[in-house]
Amino acid sequence: MANYFWELGIDWDASVNGANASYMPGGFVAQGVIKRPQVHSGNNNDTITFLIFDLTKVPQVTHIESFTINSQAGVLPGLQSSTDPLSTLQPPVLNPNPPASPPPGPSKYFEGPFPCFQSSPVTVSEVADATEKKFLLNFFVQARGQNGAGPRAFVHDPEMIVGPNGG
């Protein structure tokens, strides 16, 4: 069993430039090291906890309204099962007031102590019929800011590998 962290960052001051959402940078952390997103998942007990940091110079995010994960097979249809490897696509996010430091300590990816919102752990299931699977993920976060600002949408579009060659 391994516990992974996926760090995501919200910068309330980032320019939207006419788009409906702001880009949300992110990094995958395994055993305290930034890695490419690979999860071994051989024993069906690996978990990913999502940590959403407020990277704004003067913290603005007061709470996370929603966090949604979209998942699809990352290879041509028919070459891989499209079975979703995650136990939930809408993990609850804790909204401490004020936002707290996460259990693993300051952000590894963003290199600093930022206010943090933490999801409940998501279990990664083993994916049958292949030794390694690739999934395209979309993370969507809706957040509210100081003085009732928002909601604002933030997105991140990574790829995750699930299989015995990961992690």
C-alpha cells in the first residue's frame, strides 16, 4: 500500500484572459519526492489525497465548493479498458477555517507553506487486462474567495499511469 499526494495550486490573481477557468498547476508527490504520476496499485490499497493550495500572494480562497475528476482511457479505443481506476470522482474536500497546513507538511511541489484544502483519500484500483494503463484526467475545482468573491473555476489536465510498473 502506498499513499500519494497530488498537489494543486490556485492563484486567485491569475488572469483568466476571457476563458471560463484559470489553469491550476499541479505536481504528484510520492514518498516526499515529486514524480510523474504513476501508481503501482498492485494491491488495490494505494490512495491519492489531493491537496489544493492557495498560492495567491495574499491568500484569497475561503473554501472549495466542488472538486471533480473526469477520467478517460489515454490510448486508442479498444486497446485498453476504460474502467475508471479511482474509487470516486468527487472526493469530499475539507474546508477548515482558516485553511490549514496539510499533514505531510509544506508543499513539496510549490515549495512553501501555503494555506491548504485537503480531499478525502481516493483509492486507486488495479486495472485488469494489462500490465500498465494510461488515463487522461481533468481536475475541476470551484472555489470562493474573500468577501464572497466567486465562485471561480480552476482546471488541471494531467495523465496518470496505473500498473505494476508505476510507483
